[in-house]
Amino acid sequence: MSTNELPKIDLTQRLAGKVAVITGGAGGIGFATAQRFAAEGAKVMIGDVDQASGERAAEQVGGAFVKVDVTSEEQVNHLFDEAARLYGSVDIAFNNAGIMPPDDDSIETTELPAWQKVQDVNLKSVYLCSRAALRHMTKQSSGSIINTASFVALMGSATSQISYTASKGGVLAMTRELGVQFARQGIRVNALCPGPVATPLLMELFAKEPERAQRRLVHVPVGRFGEASELAAAVAFLASDDASFITASSFTVDGGLTAAYVTPM
Ligand code: NAD
């Protein structure tokens, strides 16, 4: 077959006809992913606790918004059901909402309420969202779930945020198990492990204390923080049929961080 006769595949529209639910889609990695999904042809439902930013984000990607606190079972179920009602199915779930509050710190100073809050928003939410998504996906025998974990699920940090790290370890283990359990039902479940990403909040923090940023950057082989759009590109890949043989994986997008011993000067 000559090159002229090859079937035409539109690689820019890998998500055409798919319906995607994104939690934490009002900002950061979630919003960048909403933009990427929409650009690749998906219908996007944004779920976020921040109503004003969420509505703005949905408008920008031509999608819909539902206000949701991801720690509430009722609200999470409503989010996924609403996506199916509006757009006809739930094909992709990007369970991404997460927090990193300052009162979650060293185990010596982190009190139970701070511990519990992070467990609820970062880990319980992934259980609730995966369950809500699976109710739709098992019926149609297809779907892709991507849960946001972190590089700290893979390596230890001396600058501890103990509940955050434990929550992301939980996300990773739960994702692996779901990926294995639902593989024969046509549903893929993968964990995204971002390295440090240049989201506005993190950059604001580091602008105030540049030595803190430097202390972290020295461990990243590529020598810079990631961009939200670089994470979004990876999520779009995992969501698409290009990743049809990838499930139960810990998909690391970290500029080489977790593989590094000595980094370049
Ligand atoms: P972000 O703060 O920019 O965005 C998080 C979004 O989640 C916000 O829109 C926020 O309103 C929403 N949210 C928070 N609590 C919620 C709740 N209870 N219910 C619904 N929505 C809620 O953060 P980000 O940097 O884009 O992080 C996204 C995910 O990536 C998080 O799970 C985070 O832990 C993870 N992550 C981030 C980094 C990084 O360096 N930024 C690194 C590794 C992992």
C-alpha cells in the first residue's frame, strides 16, 4: 500500500464523541486538561467547589459546570449523573481535585482534623468519583478513569506533608486495584503521578521564598517545574484509545524526578 492509500486518522480529535468529567476542573491541571479535552473533541463536564471559576472554566471550553464538594457522596453522584443526562454517557473521568493545606505538615505537628480533611478531599473523593463513574462505565462496557496521585506517592520527602503523601499513596494503590478488577469489562484505570507543577499557588509560595523553590528544583533533572498543559497532554493520551493497552499504571510525568540520583549542574 502506498502512503497515499493509508487510512486517514485525525490525531487532533482523539476524544471526539466522548464525554469527560473533570473534578478540580476550575483551575490548575484540571482546567488545562479541560481545555485539552475540548480541543480534542470531548464534551466536558467540570465539577469544582469554586463556583465562579468553575462556571468561567466551563464557558471557556464550551462545556458544563456542576458545583460539587468531592467529599460528598450525594454531590459526586449528582455530578456524574448530570454529565450522563446532559451528554448521554460518561466515557472519561479525571478524578483530580486535591488540596495541600499548610496545617498538614510533619507528623509531629499535624493534628487529626488536618489529617482527616486531606484524606477526605484527596482519597475518599477518588473512591466516590471512581464508584460514580463505574456505574455508568460498566453499563456501556467502556471507559477511562484517570486519578491524580503525585510523585510523593513514589518517594519520600524530608519536607513532609504527611496526610497528603499518605492520601496519594492510597490513590495509587486503589487505582492499581481498580485497573486490574475492571480490565475485562473494557474499563481502564490509571494514576497520573505529576512532579512539581508551576501552578499559580505554588509559584506564589516560591516567589516569597525562592530558596524553597531552589531546594526542590535541584532534584529535577530537566531543571524546571512542569506546566499544567504538559500534564494535560499526558491525561488526554491516557483518556484516548491511543492508550488502549495501558491500565493499572502509575503514569509518571515528572521531568525525571523520580528516576534521579545525581542531577545535572
Ligand atoms: P489547584 O489548587 O490549582 O486546583 C485544584 C482544584 O480542585 C481547584 O479548582 C479547587 O477549587 C478544587 N477543589 C479543592 N477542593 C475541592 C473539593 N472539596 N471539591 C471539589 N473541588 C475541590 O491544584 P493543582 O495543582 O492543579 O492540583 C490538581 C491535582 O494535582 C491535585 O490532586 C494535586 O494534589 C495534584 N498534584 C499537583 C502537583 C503540583 O505541583 N501542582 C503535583 C503533584 C500532584
